[in-house]
Amino acid sequence: MSNQNWRRFDWLLLLAIVMLSIFGVIMINSAVQGDPELAGFPKRQAFYLAVGLALMFITAAFDYHLLRTLTIPFYIFVLALLAIVGAIGQSIFGAQSWINFFGLFPIQPSELAKVALALALGSYLATNQEHIGELRVVLTGLIIIAPIFALVALQPDLGTAIVLAVEAAAIFFVAGLRIRYIIAGVVLAALSAPLAWSMLAEHQRTRILIFIDPTANPDAYFNVKQALVGVGSGGLLGKGYGQGTQSQLHFLRVRHTDFIFSVIAEELGFVGATLMLLTLFFIIWRLWRIADGAADPFGRLLVTGLTAIILFQTLVVVGMNMGLLPVTGLPLPFVSYGGNAMLSLMIFIGLAQSVTMRRN
Amino acid sequence: MTTQRHAFFSRMWTLRIITVIIFLILVGQLARLQFLQGVGFQKEAVVNRVRIVRKKAPRGVIYDRDGRILARNTASYAIAIIPAELPDDPDYEVSEQKRQAIYQAVYDITHEKLARHQDIPKGPTPTPDLTETHLILDVSQPPEPTVLTVDAMADLVAQRELGSAFLPVIVAKNLPREVALQVQEETYRLPGVQMQLISRREYPSGLYTSHIIGYMGPIPEEKEKDYAKKGYAPDAWVGWSDLEYQYEDELHGQPGVRVIEVDVKGREKNVVGEPTEPQPGHNLILSLDLELQKIMFDALTAGVNPKRSNSAAAVAIDPRTGYVLGMVSLPTYDNNIFADGVTPDEYKALSEAPGFPLLDHAISGIYPPGSTFKLVTAAAGLQEKVITRKTILNAPGIIYLPNRNFPDDPDLAQPFVCWIHKSGGEHGDINVTAAIAESCDIFFYKVGGGFPPTDFEGLGVQALADYAQLFGFGEHSGIDLPGENPGLVPDPKWKRLAKGERWVTGDTYNMAIGQGDVLATPLQVSMMTAAVANDGILYQPQVVVAATDYKNHLIKFNHPIVRREIPVDSKNFDIVREGMWMVVNWEYGTAKEVALPDVEVAGKTGTAEFFDPEIGRDLAGNLPSHAWFTAYAPYDDPEIVVTVFVYNGGEGSMVAAPIAQEILRGYFDIKARDEAAGSHSLLDQLEAIAP
């Protein structure tokens, strides 16, 4: 902790995140209006934001190198949790992904899996960066992430599995993976697509099929269609906060999570939605900057992996709200309702801050 | 730092560029949706949330001239499910289970109550035999109660939920009232289950008046837009035929409209604007006398031999007004079968059944008018001074019309025979009244086409055609019923265009006795007779005389409409009427058997030959003939015209005249009874207050 320096803490990044998260709480408040069962959600999100900020500062205070030493025990711990979830986890929307920890905080091990993967792969590749051109190193890297990926995919939690894959890909890429391996990876992924298809759960297949042919299942297409109508009817300035007919009359489902972007675009229009996207862009840009300026390869790879997650989830969630991508059930970073997502995101940011505070 | 740097830019910068591209795509798509496609999505958002809820207006009631109900609304009982009120659990499985239980309960309870209600199990429903010739086609039966299966309920509810979840889904209908009430009692705990009263059109006089009243059905696909413009709900029913169709606008009323904002479940959230209350439709009062209509129906049914005739019609008109007193067409059908909707197959079977029961032969059927047309020839001949009352023409049983090009060659002359010639007789020297009374063909051949051998000049085709038109032939009578056929008055131009042949004197001969190509509806023949009876006023026939609003305030009274005053002198009509009087009251009259004891009747018989490939000629080579009789009474002060037409009936005097006699007898019996009782019809009362 010798070179710890709070003046190197990225306060602009923090400001952007706090603003975006508070904006999220406000939009969740609009989204859950008229639904007594969800009435407490904005407050809970605000609570998670506060807890998350505290977690972020705590995480930032720790030297991320310290964390590196804990990589193996943490990795094993996460694997164990994922295995337990398969046995006792609660069923939510078909995914066995939640454990109610001490009955207080529902913990989603798949969130921890994202951190564990970044630590393990980042740590290994940082050590072996000189030999990244060797097949042995690439294969070992893949073997390291295989169990964690497999357990998440088997839950089945398709969304998180893809996020993990993207995270790993970003880390490999920044670690200097040779172009030939990248091509080989793409070819392999294409070849294994039928296998992946067979592993998908019914509702996940439906989502993809609907994306390809929206008319196949009018009932399921309804959600996507309503999100599109919500976004499209927003216009330049939107219908006004709390005035979105698509959201307030509940034509949009899961408004506070999956389709929060549609609520924003409908009620605040092009201006509001673009400002929100710009804020997210700024956050991601600052994170790339942190990765680029990291003191060592481990820090760079760690931040790269976590930033890739944020970028990818933004793309997927916003894209699906606008009919560009299939519905996955992922949260929009900092905006969608969800305590777990908020807490883990804040830990990500804490790690990034820890890296930037300890740059040369 | 051991970062591996690329020649141009680092991999970190690659990720930054990817990030920029991703955000550009997202903002670009946002702009595309909100600006380029914005208007469309804004419309969709409005369609999503705004619903127009219509409350049906009660349809107008149709009464006869005495206030007897011919069409009314009755209730049928149904059980409905309102999707928006069904249990809705966040867990799909749970809410499906709860709903299934409700569907099952509705199904079981309704079936149980129905079974208890109908202790005796029903046999197979008799299907009407449409292959035989039925003059009366009665396929009506009390509507069968129907209950949907549990799966069908679930399907319908799921469909409705995507659209208007607040609209009830009918799951059991046509329930007896007691059954509906019992089901309601037992299902009051079940959310979303409701008993519904469904308005149903009922025609108490059924097959007696089906060709006047008509029937209703769902909005035809091709007219969806028109009716939507008028504010009709998509599931509204509209008149399909006859008065139900003709007076749709008056009968329908205005549905009450509420514009509401709904949520995704179809639950009402807000009312937009001022709701309006339904405005009931107007009631119609007809000139028709149901009692007379039944007499006409019975007389026609009894007088027609169904083995010979596949159709027949009778029309009764008030010659002083043109109002229709009765109008019957056989075969008929019970319009009540349409109350619950018919399947396309049922409709097809009915519309294609022998004699075409759905067709009103009185206004849509066109036939050669035969000798009834001689009234026109007589009036025209008198008015054009071709003949006078005293003109006597020689009428042998057969005359020979010389060939136009070889007038001196008797071998080329064309023979024209009189009906009487078949029995070897002849009319001899005869004047116009006797010619009408005896229905002498030769006399009218000569009046129509002249007779060159004696240098007698006839009317000629143009004058004859002109008078036919003046009497209303070849044009719509303008009756307030749909589907009227104008018939045909041929002339040289028509023949050239339609047949590519030159008009010859023989054609004029045939036309003069209502044969050849002249075609008329029984209604047109009636209006002609009415014009003769009333001294030359051709009225526009009317069925509906008055309309009242739902509070029974008179809002419209249709006074008689004069189409034209026929330019024939009264003294000439006197002569024609005298001939008609002789038809019934002279010892040589063709219909002297149908005189009534107390009322002087005047009429004209008609036996109109026609060609039908299915019937062909008889053994003697004669064509089959339609039987006609058109009459008015009383002779000195006409108040009713009756025309009877029997398809392939044979002799008008033998078949049609006795039916007309029955109808006239019935009319005057009713009149005598009502006058004795001093009662006045509803129509008389309305006329008294009409502006």
C-alpha cells in the first residue's frame, strides 16, 4: 500500500456513477408506480447504492495485489457456491442462481463468478504474458475458466455465461492473444453453436427464436414489441417523467429491470436516453483509461475484464430494448433495479479505483 | 511495463474504438426509432391504451298497421368470462391453475344444471329436407344451449387478453333463464364469471312476414369499413335483407360510446372525454296488416299445388295510397333461424333450395304478365284512338299475319291463335270490354299491331312500349325493400341489341297480350291495376308508413308518393274498368266464379305461357303457363288491389283467381268486423296526428 494515493482516485468516474445510479433510482420509481408489490423497490435500490458505495471505497482501499494472493481460495469458494446453487438455490425465472445468504442478502454467485474469472484469468495471463503466443498458455487459460463457465451455463444462466465468455475474450485480447487464435476461437464458437443450442433451456430458445422470427410466438413477442413502442413513441423530449403510457399502463413488463431503458426513452425521449447513454459511455471510457494506465499487466487485465462486462451488458440491454438483440434478462449497469448487480458493480469500480490509485 | 504494443495502436485503443462504435449504433437506432419511425410508434402507443367501449342501443321494433309486433328484441342468457377479472398470479403456472379451476367449475356447473333442466335426453335434431319441393320451409327450432370446452375457454380468454381483456368472452349461450340464474348463483364466488343478457332479434310472425322483415347477421367483411365509419362496433349485427337491411340506419340507433384508457390487462384506468348514452333505434310502423298477410299466406299455400309450382306470390295494395297491405312469396322460410347466426352451409342450402325461399318473388321474380297486360293495351288503344268503346273487331280463333315482303302469298303468312282456338272456339265480332272480359287475344293483337288485310292500324310497338312504361313496367316501382327487379319492356332497339334481330309485327302482337319478351313482377302488375282502379295515379308502393322514437313519439310519416299521373282520360279508364267488372260479373267473364256476394270485384285473369327447359311442352305441344289474377274491389270505390301469381300454375281463372277471391273475402271480413267494433288501426291514429 506504499503508493496508495487518494488524490489519484478517479473522482470524475465516481461522480458519473453516482449520478447515473441516482438517475436509475428515480427511473425505477417511475417504473414501479401503481404496483403496490414493487412500491419499496426505489428505496431498496437507494439502499443498495449506499451500501455499494461503501463497498467500493473499502475495495478501493485494499491493494488489488493483495487480492491477487487470494485468487485461488476465492476461486474455489465461488466454484463451491455455484455447485451449491445447483442443489438448493431458489428458482427464479427458470435460473437456479440465487442463494439467500443468512436470510438477509440474496447473493447471486454468478456475480461473484465474474470477479473470480477476472482474478484467475488475469492473474495467470499476467504471469505468462511473455508466452502468450504459445498454445500451452492459451489452453491453460481456457482450462482455468472452464469449470466456472460450465457451472454457470448449467444452471442454466445463459446471459451470465455469455457475459463470462465476453469477459474472458476481452482479457485474452488485451493480454495479446495472437490473431490466429482469435480466428480459431471464432471458428470453434461457430462450430459449437449447435451444441450450445441443445444446452439452452426452453425459454432461452424461445427468446432467440422470437428475435429471429418475431411472429412465431405472438404472446412472447408482445414484450419486445411493447418495448419498441415505448422507445419509439418517446420522441425528442419524451412524454414526461411518470407519464409514459407504455410503462405506466404496464404494457411494458419487467419495467424496473430488463426494460428500464424503454421507460427512460419513452418518458425522457431522445435527449434523456442519449444523456444516459453518454454518461455510461463516459464511465466506460474512464475505465478503459484506468486499464490503459495500470501499473502492471494484472491490474490492466482485471480492469479490462470488468469493463468489458459493463460495456457488453449495456450493449445487450439497450440493444434488446430497441429490437437489435434478443432478450436476455441482463440488467442495465447502474440503472436497472437489482441489489446484487449494484453491489457487484460497485466492487468492480472499487477494484478499478484500487488499480488507478496504485498506478505509477 | 511489458505491454505488447501493436504497430499502429494498442489493443486498449481497439477496445475504445469498439466502445465508440457500439454507442454510435445504439444512439443511431434510438434516433431511427424515435424520429424516423416515431409517428408510427406513437400511433401504436395510442392504439395500445385507448379503447372505445360501445354500449349497444336497443334496435327499433317493427309493427304492423294495428301495432302487432313483427320484429322485436328478446334476451338470451349466457355465461361469460371477463379475462381482466380472472386471477393473475405473477407465477404463470399458478395463475393458469387457478384459471383452469374456474373454467372447469363453469363447465361442470353449467352442464349439471342443463342436464337437470332437460330430464329427457334429446334425440338427434331433425334436419330439414331441402331436396324436395317445399313451399313452406320451416327449419326453425329453439336454439340449442351450447357450452364451450375448458380448452376452448382457455383459448378464447388467451386471445381476448391480447386485445380487449375487459370484454366478456361468452363461454355458454342460449341457456334457459332458470339454468342461467342457477349457474350465476353457484359461480358468484368465482372471479371473472358473469351472467350476461344477450339481446336477440325475434320475429313473432316468422315465416308469414320473412320476405318483408328479413333478417340480421354479423357485419359482412366487405362492409366493415362503412359500418365502422358509422360508429358500429366490430361485433355489431346489421340488417342483411328486406326491412332489416333497408331501414338499418333508422332501426340501429346510436350506441353509447365511452373512450377509456386501459392498462395492459385491459382494466379501465381513465375515461377520456364525455361518454355518450346509447340512443335506441326508431320503431317502424308498416302499412301491412298481419291478419290479412296470414290470410294471403294461407290462401296461397292452400291454392297452390306444390307438385306443379315451385313458387308463388300474392300482393295486396291500397290503390288510394300505394301502401302495401300484404305481400307473400312462396316458398318461404322462418327468419328466426338467423337470430343465432347460420353457418355458411346452412345459408347456402337455404338460398339454393328449390324455388329459392330467400327470394321475394313478388318483387324480385320477373315473369311474362300474360293477359293482365291487356289492360295496358286497352287503355293505350282507347287513349290513342285506335279503338273506341264501340269499335268492333272480328276475332276468329286464328288469324294470319301476311309476310311483310310477300303480302299476297298466304303460304308465307304467320298464324296467330287465340287461347280459345285450342278448344275450337272463337270470339267472333267483339268490342273492347267484352275482349277484356273474355280475354280475347285476336282483338288485342290487332289493337297492338294492326291488321294489314283489313287496313286496320294498331298502336305500333313504340306507343305500346311507351304506355307500358307509363304504367310502371320496365322500371323499379321504388318500393322500400331491397332486391327489386325492374322487369323488361322490349322495343325494337332492345331486340336489336339483345337478340340482333329486327322487330316484326308479330313481336308487337305478342307484346300486346303480355307475351313475348315482356317481363314483370307481381308487384308491377299490382301497381298497374291500382292505377287503372284509381283513375291513372301510379303510386310508389310503400311498406313502412311511419317511424316513432323509443318514447313512441311520431318522428316520420310517409305520405303517399305519386310517381306519375298516367295521361289516360278518365272515360277511357271507365271503359277498361267496365271490362274488368265483366271479367268477374258477366256470364262470359273469364273469372265469373270468383264474384263475392256483398262486394263488387273487378279483375283480369292471365295465363302466361313461358318456356322452361326443365318443363318443356306437354303432349299436345303446348307450353306451360303461369297463372295470374289481378283484381280490385269494391268496383265503385276501390280500396284494395290483389294480385296473385302462381308459377306454372296453369289457368289464371282456375288457379290464381280463387286465391285472390279468398284474400278479398278475408279483407272485407276484417273490415266489416273492425267497423262493427268501431276500432281504428294504429296507422289511422298516427295519420291523424301526422303533419
